[in-house]
Amino acid sequence: MSPGRTSGHPTVLGTETEFGISITGRTQDSAVLSSGLVVQSSPDGTPVRWSLGEESPGRDARGRRYTVPVDVDPDALNALLPNGARLYVDHAHPEYSTPECLGARQAALYDKVGELALGRAARNTQRLLSGEERVSIYKNNSDGKGNSYGAHENYLIDRSVPFGDIVDYLTTFLVTRQIFTGSGKVGAENGRPAVSYQISQRADFFETRVGLETTIRRPIINTRDEPHSDPDRFRRLHVIIGDANRSELQTFLKLGATAMLLAAIEDEVLPDKLELADPVEATWGVSHDPDLTTRLRLVDGSSASALELQWQYLDWLTKYSEAASRPDEGVLDLWRGVLEDLEVDPLRTADRLDWTAKLRMMRAYQAREGIDWDHAKVRALDLQYHDVDPARGLYDRLVARGSMQRLFNDDEVAAALGDPPRETRAYFRGRCVEKFGSSIMSANWDSLVFDTGEATYKRVPMMDPLRGSAERVKRVLDTSTDVASLIRALGSEE
């Protein structure tokens, strides 16, 4: 396999995670108010006004435009972290958006930082509550009552790539990658067939192949065309089908494999389109099959399992990586090892994947207690796995006993909470928050607006995600004594 062209930019990506929240002991509990309390209690965040004027959630990649109502007050419930990330309230959940990252490993690290940031905010919130009240934060995707909340991925891709190619080549990959991206869930929701345990928390909620929505009629391929960068050069592919993962290796694999496939689509090297006959039915069909035996119908009349299809993608991308001399950060070896173990026995991956770790733990508990899947204690375990408080989260308990592999250590995660990625514009944003936070009047992903003490505010555009890196702006930031001198120095640099 030889590349048809070389993708013209590094892999810039990031994640957005809506965390589940509960404050027990309250007679009247509003999720919006509770989420706002957590965000405002963050010891790390600098409150900012989020500039919604530059955002375009109604712009559709298929060339259409829609009016999307904004239900968030831009003057409240938003904070920037010193690592360049955003912490805010979205759809009644505290949400953490990573800074722009370079490569899957870095993105997985800053995704993990979100757990630490929310945990610290929750501890501060707890100090404001009465003795009977307790706040809990969960990195999961379902409240078990018919409501699902998102764990989204964002990938910077070349604007010249036809969106139809993305739909054609990515759909089946996203449907079948659930076997290594799922977080596991007891039961079914959204009117899907009953099941004791399934691979993904989100699969039941997808209802169409392609669309703009993210909270209703959820599509496998989301068409939101909001690049947060130069729209003539870049597209931000917004992937909404995927679970929030506690496993660091799982997050790394999810991001790395998807980013590599997108690069191959950009370089026009994939030989075939593996098209499912019914992608929506296949989505929940894959999730409802922890044994990985379900055959999926393809449009050419053949059938294959999710595992077989993932082996095909791995084979293509291994050849692509070799032919293009494209570094893979170790993604391919991890991917291969996971597929090999899933093929023998899914539980062999319980040291790397959330859904199998949870399944092994639940089966052991059921056998010990003599209870079935519909028992309340089993559902409680399902939720407790995702608690970000290390003293309560069952994932953390598995890590402590050496049953789950890690990609990072606690010191790396703590350091990344205060340090932005050095290779992207997140460095400029994070350092400005740290050094000039009180002078930031408003912010967006592609700009910062400062009060320099003059008659008008000064806007600094950041339309290229790779500008604003440490290499470009560290000296200016280090030598600027106040925000006015920073603006002057930036002007002279231009």
C-alpha cells in the first residue's frame, strides 16, 4: 500500500467529556445548579466570558446552515485552566474540554487530567455542602434512566478531503471499534432489546447514520462543521459515538487508531469501503454482544464480525504506516495485542479495557453474592466503577491492586493540570491564564480578548492551532511584564 498523497499537517486532536454528577441528601437537586457549583468551585480554573459569537454549531458539513439556540449564559459557568483546557457547564453536566494536543498519547494524558480537575473541584464543592449532602462525579455516559451524555473526540483534518469520503470510510470503523472503546453497561435503554450486559454505554442512543444533532437523533457521523480554526484550511471532525473511558490505554488506543484512519483517508490509500447494510442496527448489535460473535451484514451481501472488520482496518493501517514512514506512537502494537486477546477470550483484556474489567469484576461479585444482573447492587457497581474520587472509584481500586495497566503515573497527570501542551496554541492560552488571567475579558478556542487598560479591548486571534506554541511565543510571554507589553511584543513579532 503506497500513499496517494501526504497529509499536510500533524495530528491535532482533543476530547470533550460531560461528567455525570449527583449531590445526594438534597431535597431539591438541580443538575444545572449542581454542575455550576462544581465549576465555580474549581481551585484551578480562571472564570472567563466564553465568546459564543465566533461559534457556529449550526454549520453543517453538507453545505447547509441551521439556527441552533444557545442555552448557556456566556458570562457564567466557564473557566479556563492553566493547561489551556476549558471547564464549563453544558447540558446540565460539568464538562471538561482538553487543550489542543499533538498526537494520541498527549491527548490521552490531557483527557486523564479532566478526572483530576473534576475531582479537585468536587472536593472544594463538598466543603460548601451540609453534613448530609455528598457530591459525586462520574466519568460515564448514562444515568440509567434513559439519559445519555457525551464523550466527544475532535480531529483536525484537511478541508480538501470530501466529507463523503469520511462518511464512506469511517462509519463501519466507528461502529466496530466499540469492541475496544466501550466502557460497559448493565442493561439496555432507548427502546433497544433487553440485554444483561453490553459493551458500550452510548450505543443504544444512536438512531441515524449521518446528521447534525448531538443530543437527539444522534448520528454515527456528526456533520457539525465548526473548525475553531481557519475554515478554508481545516475541518474539525466532531466524533460523538464513543464512551468516556477510565482506562488510559483504552483512551490512547481509541484516539490513536481513529487519528491514523483519518490520516489514511486524507492520503487516499484505503483500498475498499467496508459498508454495513444497516449501520444503526449494527451499532447496538455490536454493543449487545460481549462474546463478539455477532455477524454484521455488509452491502455486498457478505458478513463479518466486528472483530474481523477491526483486523482488516489494523492490517490496512499497518501497511499504511510502513509505506508512509508514519510514526504510530505504539498504537499498532497495542491494537494488535488487544484484538489477539479479544479473539481468544475477551476477559484477557480486563487489564486494559473498561468493559471487560467491569465485566470480570461483576461476574466475580455475582458469583460471590449469588445475585443476578438485575440486582440493585450490580447496578451500583456499574456506576461506582466510574467515580473519579480515588477513594470510591472501583477503577481506581483495580489500579491500586495492579489489575489495570496505566499509561501515565500520578505525577505526570498532576503536572499536566498546570502545564499546557507546548506544541499548539494551547501553550499561549494556558500561559496567559497563568500570567494574565485577570486581564482576559473573553475567550474562545481561536482567540483571546484582553483588557490592556486602554479605551478598547485587544483581541489576539489564534486561527492556526499550531501557532502559539512554546517555540513561537515562550520568549515573548517570559519577557512581558504586563498584558500591554505582551500585546506590543506580539505586534512586533507579526
